[in-house]
Amino acid sequence: MFDPRIEGKAQSIVHEVQLAESIELNDRSRHHVFRLAREIAAYWKNDEDRRNKEATIRNFNEIVQWSKRNQPDNAPLIEAIEKLMSGGSIR
């Protein structure tokens, strides 16, 4: 399933091209516009996901360090955070 925000923008591009050029785009041209819009969105989304993951790891590291300094006897909390940082689940 594609993001409706991306599909809507691609449809807007197709519409604007058709109006500006006074032509009707064929299926191949429309597909090309939609594919490019998806690729561009994926490029920026992947970069944003990477930055968010790095920020989350930094935040978890700060929580672990704070817990070790201020609550050294709270081992279950520290273990849970470290498990989350390694991609595990604490459920």
C-alpha cells in the first residue's frame, strides 16, 4: 500500500503537466511520474528513519547512563533498556 500523501502529490504533478502541456499523459508516463515520486519519498524517508533511529539510541544511552549514576540498584530497568537498544522486546 502506498502513502496517500505521496500518491496525491504525484497525481497533482500529472494534472499540472497535463494542464501546462494541454495533453493527456498515457499510462506509461503516469506510471513513470508515480514511480519517481515514490522513489524520492523513499529516499528522504529512509534518511529520516536512520536519523530517528540514531536519536533514539542516543536517548536510550542517556537514560541508561542516568540510571547507572542515580539508581545503580535498578538493574531490571537498565537491562530492559539495553534489551530494547539491541532490538529485543521486553513484553
